[in-house]
Amino acid sequence: MDSTPRTTQALPGKEAGALARALDAGDVTVFVDGTALRLPPAARDAVLDLLARLARGAAVTVADARADGDPATAGGRAAAPAGTQAAAAPSPLLTTSQAAAAAGISHTYLRNLTDAGIIPVEYRGSHRRIRMEDIQAWLEQQRLAKEARRTSGRAATGAE
């Protein structure tokens, strides 16, 4: 994406009102190229701030906060360290049946996780597709959370 500041004019009253009502509902889902994306808190807050300003009928300008000319930070992205390769190609897409089987969970639970944005999902038409790397990342999060609960349970009882 271009790092040139971009100004968006105020939304017409009807559109601003519809956006304000949607924001009041509190359910915000971001889709990037057909993939539901759960934003990190700082990114979510920035996007919600931008949308709230548009909903109030304000024009907004978006620009990089750090415009020091350093190519390592251009566009808000850090450069890859020397001697490393760019990220590998994404893992293949799985059907919901394949993803649920790989995770050892039911299709319904998997759909609930994708609807909540916990596991990213891509849509091909109306069909959900899930990357194996996302299933593996979720499984690792679950394992770490279980380990943390077990560790904190030991600390609470004084056992080691």
C-alpha cells in the first residue's frame, strides 16, 4: 500500500447515520480479501476511531505516524532482518470438515470460532476455507492456555 497521506471526505448524512448505527451495535468484523480478521487491540481501536469520525460526518486524513524516511519503517512495516527470507507461501486451504478433523473439534464449534474471528476464515463463494497454519496456531494457543491454567493452579495450592 502507498504511504502517501490520504484524505476521505465526510460521508453523506444517510451513510454517516447508517455507520453510526452499526458502530453502536458494537459488532465490528473486518474482512480482508474474503478473510475474517481479528484485529489486535491497537489496530481495532484505530479503525474504530476512524469509523467513528466518519460516522460523525467528519472528513479524515490517514498518514503514517513515523515519516522519518527510514526504509525499515516505511509504511509502518519493519524490514526483514538481513539473511532471512520473506514469509513462506501460505499453507493450503482446508474445508471446514478437514479443519475440524485436524483440530479434533466439531464442525459447529469450528464455525463458532470462525464467526467470532478467533480462527481466520476465507470464503470462496459461500464456502468457508481455513488455513492449516491457522488451525495449528489456535491449537498452540489452546495448549499454552491449558499449561498456564495448570501452572497457576499449582501456585494457588502451594504445590510445585
